[in-house]
Amino acid sequence: MKSILKYVFNQKKFILIAAIGMIGGVAAELILPYLNKVVIDNIIINKQTNLLFITLLSIFFITIFRALMGYVQEFTFDYVGSRISKSLKYDVFKHIQKLSFKYFDKTNTGELMSRISEDIDNIWMAFGFGIGLAIEFSLYFILGSIVLFYLNWKLALISLISAPFIAYLATKLENEIGKAFDKISDQTAVINTTAQENISGVRLVKAFAREKHEILKFLKLNDENYNLNIMKSRIWGKYFPTIEFLGNAALILVVTIGGMFVINENISLGTLVAFNGYMWMIVWPMRLIGWLSNILSQANASAKKIEKIFNEKEENYDGINLENVKGTLEFKNVSFKYENEYVLKNINFKIEAEKTLAIMGPTGSGKSTLISLISRFYEDYEGEILLDGINIKDISLKSLRKNISYIFQDTFLFSESVKENIKYGNENATDEDIINACIEAQAHDFIINLPEKYDTVVGERGLGLSGGQKQRLTIARGLLKHAPIIIFDDATSALDMDTEYELLKSIYSKEKQNTKIIIAHRISAVKNADEIIFLENGEIVERGNHEELLEKRGKYYDIFKEQFKDFEDLVRDEVI
Ligand SMILES: Nc1ncnc2c1ncn2[C@@H]1O[C@H](COP(=O)(O)OP(=O)(O)OP(=O)(O)O)[C@@H](O)[C@H]1O
């Protein structure tokens, strides 16, 4: 709760205004029953008509004042709730941006969506509504009780007879319903994840005709959600009617015994009417205590989940700011494991600035993992990675990532225009820069044939474009960054041979001033690299340039033979 309370404290100015509204309203509300007593005892029964005008005028102005204070209180609490929710949403989102790849490896998108939406809404509900009401009710309860004792202590004792029982039941309710909300919040996250995965994977569902399976999966989760909500209602049903009954019973008892006091002339009729008015002030809080604990428990459960996100360690952004990066990259005895098993074992290589390193190897051999370490996506590796001789762990994360352009295997595009998507690589790029990057990425020709050319909005994750088109846009985005190091993680796999050839010809060309790392499966994509390393089970098993590797007649040669088996002459020429 501590980190959430900080947000409340930041709103102290507005909370003070709301508190003034609340205290003003409570004070006005406390005066009204007393004025009713004056009307009945002094004006109606004792005929003190001289008090009529001033009493009615007071009632009139106090009612207006009450309404005004009510408005100030309601509006300001709502305002405070919205401000807390706004800054909390912003900070949770900002914090999530700084969490490590490891965190995202183990966390579902749907779960995070639940935290940012439902859980923050629950907190908003508590601060915009629940907590204010809880304080108001406490004030009514305490001040109302004091006035009741002042009016008649015997009746006051009777009116409070049920309070300890209500307090006991409310504590039990809070405890049980809190646990239920904890489960509901977790389960809502699972439903959100399932719905989100189903909708993004709807094409796969349809292609495999698995609609029924998906519906049943959702139905099961929905049933679980329903059962948890029913469990919550049962808890609510177990306590709430009893709490209400006890509140009402006290009211009936007071009216009955108070009536007898009036008949026996122990108290005046006006006192009984006023008593009844004050009695409501303590019965209401007692009746609504269950409902309030509902809101507060829910917010408490959500706050704990959000606090858990805040407790996740952010990536360390401190370090040296690089200037004039040349792009020499060196791996020294680097080993790495995600969980228990090493996926990279004792990797050693050095690429000089502006040279090209190609990485080949069977699927799962560790290629993507190796390059993900360069941008410090994972930091708990053994050994050292040096950029221009500086350990990358000493470089500021922002500076390091600014100097590396990473073109992922997964062609993620935002639901924005083609231009906006490409500009993501360099927000200061001019239209001319964007077009040049697209020409180089072999994307310009298809873009100008799109309905709105560069302004065409691509669907979610690039929907409406072919795999190869999406890949070319992501390459253009990477090229536009003009970083000293550029990494292609199997980024040309969806292109046809001709397009890939044209694209890589430009990438490999000597005028391009950056260090290139290319992961690819086709010999044609790697053969011009200055060095090729062949990974197997996380180890470098072969290294050299194209000619050297062919001469070795090892794994690279086998792949070459396999890919060019229809061109026996070429194979013979290359090897000789
Ligand atoms: N985030 C992760 N958490 C745990 N294990 C992972 C993670 N990412 C990859 N791995 C495992 O690490 C190993 C290497 O995976 P990696 O993606 O680096 O291989 P790759 O050579 O790039 O494969 P591909 O050619 O199929 O892309 C695999 O066994 C994979 O299952």
C-alpha cells in the first residue's frame, strides 16, 4: 500500500478542500435535527412564534449550505480519485516500459492489461468515493453518538447496542470478501489474457476450425469467474442482511422506548424527533459498512497487485554515454542460460567496425539469444561483451540501444500509417530519408501502390500486408535509424531470393558505414560476410568466411550442398 499512498499524499491540497466540504456538510447535517426539535418543542408545543421566522430561515440557509458543501465534497473527491488514477496509470505504464525482457517472458499481456485498467479503476473507486465516504460515515457516527448522549444517555446506549455486533460482522466480512477479491482479480487477468490471445490469434483458430474448443475454453473460465462472483455474493449475503437488521432493530428499539419516554414525559416529543434524526446518522454508516468494505477490500486487493508490479526491478539505465561509436564488437567467454540449461556456451568472437558477421545454425541453436545479449535484453550472462572496447554493462542503456538497430524476426507494426511506422526508427527523419530507407529496403515500389501510399494506415500488427511486405517495412524502419551497428535477426526470411539479393547487396556494400550482424538460413544471404559463425547447441562449431568454410567441408558445406544441389557445377566450382 505504501507506494499507492504516495499518490494520495500528492493530492493533499485537494483532499483538504474535500475535507472542508465534508466537515461543513456534516456540521450542517448535525444542526438540522436540532432545529426540528426547536420547531416541535418551542414553536408548535410552547407557541414561541417569535422563533418561527429565524428558525425557518436558518433551516433554509443550512440546507443550501449543506447542498453546496456536498457538491464541493463530491466533486473534489471525484477529482482526487481521477487524478490519482491518472498518475498511477501513467507511472505503472512508465514502470512497465522499463522492466526487463525476463519480466515479459513470464508475464502475460492480458494480465498487465488488467492491472492498468480494472485494478486502477478499483483504486479510483476507493479514493474517489469509498475512502471519503468511510471518513464521512465515521464523522457522522462519532459526532452523532456524542449528540445522542447529550440528548439522552439512556436512549443513546440503546441506539448503540448493536454497534459492537455490527463492527464484528463487518470485520469478518472484510476479511472474507478481501480474499474473494484477490481471487477474482487473478481470474479476471486470466480471462483477459485468453480473450486477448483468442482475438489476436483468430485467424489460426479459424484455420484449424477450433472455434468450439476456444468457446469451451472461454466458457470454462467464464464459469470460474461466475463461481467466484457467486462466492463473493454468498459472503455478502451471509453478513449484509444481518448488519442491516441490527441497524434497523436499533432504530425500532429507540422509537419504541423513546415513545414510552415521551408518554412518561421523561423526554419531549421534539427530543425524540431530533433523536430519530441523529439516530439515522449512526444507522446509515452501520448499514453501509458492508458495502464500503466491499469497495475498500477490492481496492486493497488491486493495490497489492499494482504494488507487485512496482516492486519489479527496472533495468539499470545508468552508465557511460557513448559518442562517435565505431562499432567494434567483441564477445569474451560469454555463456548464458534462461533457466537451468546453458543456451550459449563460451562464445568468443570479434567483429571490427564496419565489417559483417553472419550467424548460421539450426533452429534453437542460440542465434537470437546471442544477439539479444548485445542490446542487454538479458544481463545475467557470464563473460564480457565489449563495444569499442567498453564493457556494455558500463554503458548507459539508452546510449547502447541508440547505437544498435535491431530488426526482429517478429515483424511487429503499429496500427498507424506506413510513414509513422518507419519513422519509429528515427523521429527526426525527413520524408526524403524515409523514402531512401524504403528504396534500400526494397519497399518503396509496393508502398507507392498502396491506396494512400506512405499515409496508408496498416492494420493491427501490419494486417493487410503480406509477410514479405511487413518484413521490408521493418527493415526500412531499422535502416532509417542509421545506427553504427545493425542486426538482422532472420529478417529477410520472408523475401523471395531476388528481393533478398537486391536488399543484401545494398546492405553489404562498402559505402554503408555500419557493423552488420546477419542471422540467416540461406547461403546466399551470408556468403559475402567477412566472417560466418556456425552455432550448434549454443556453441560455435565452425567459423571463417564463405570460402574457408566450404573448404572445411563441415556443416556449412553440407548446407551449401543441400541448398545448391540442383546446381552441381556451381558446387564443384565453389569448392575447387
Ligand atoms: N525467453 C526464453 N526463455 C527460456 N528459453 C528460451 C527463451 N528464448 C529462447 N529460449 C530457448 O533458448 C534456446 C535458443 O533459442 P534461440 O531463439 O536463441 O534459437 P535460434 O537459434 O535463434 O532459433 P531460430 O532459428 O528458430 O530462431 C532454445 O532452446 C529456446 O527454447
